[in-house]
Amino acid sequence: MKTNNLFFGLLLLLLIPIYSCSNDDTKDEDLLVAKTMLNVSYGSSSQQVFDLYLPANRSSSTTKTLILVHGGGWTEGDKVDMNYAVDVIKQYLPDYAIANVNYRLATSGNYAFPMQIDDIGAIINKLKNDNNGISDDFGLIGASAGGHLSML
């Protein structure tokens, strides 16, 4: 019995340094600095991209995310139309992550419903599944058609 206990004790001592040197330490350090990720893809269309602005000192338990949705009558517009809001949010809510999104635009052969609602859902799922140090608390802000999509 003592030989088994000694064996498992030594094995445990050997495994502790391996786990303490894992890449999780690097990820923790990454959470300390602000990070900007431009044109993050969330689908197969070239329109399905967003910019992600992550604050310094973020935490998956406390860092909330605001998702900005541009207007344009569901048929035009671009995430750059909401860049002014990114700067305002960074100034007044510096602890929030910001996702400034594009969605697939409607055309005569490519209808807005449910495509654009699906895009918003895909963005939220991507943000939840990527390990960026943000919580599952999301708010949506939109202008015109983007406001409509945000409410849906």
C-alpha cells in the first residue's frame, strides 16, 4: 500500500508543474491589456464580419458586451457607420467590450428575414464560444434598421 501511495504522490508532484505552466497563464496575461480585433468572421459570407474591442482587465464574470448594429434600411450600410459610437462607449463605459457588426444585406433575391436575425444570433454565439474574457451579458444598440434588428 505504501508503495502505491508513494507512486501516486510522486506522479502528482510531476504533474503539478505541467499544469501550472499551461497556456492559461498566457491567456490571463492577455486579459490585462486592451485588444482590438478587426473583421472577425462569423459566417461564410464576406459581409459576415465584426470588429471586436476588448477592454483591459476584462473578466468572463464581469465584462459585459455591447453589440452595435448599423442602419441602412436592411439593404445598405456598414459597421463603419457606427464607429462614432465605439469611441463614445469606450469613453463612458471603458470596462465594456464592443462588437461593431456587419450583417448580410437584403437584395431582391436575398431576403432580410430571417437572414439578418440569424446573423445577430450567429454573432452572439461566436462571442459566447470564443474565449475572449467576456461574460454572456450582451446588450444591443442599433440605428434605424439596426435598432429594429436589435429589438428582434
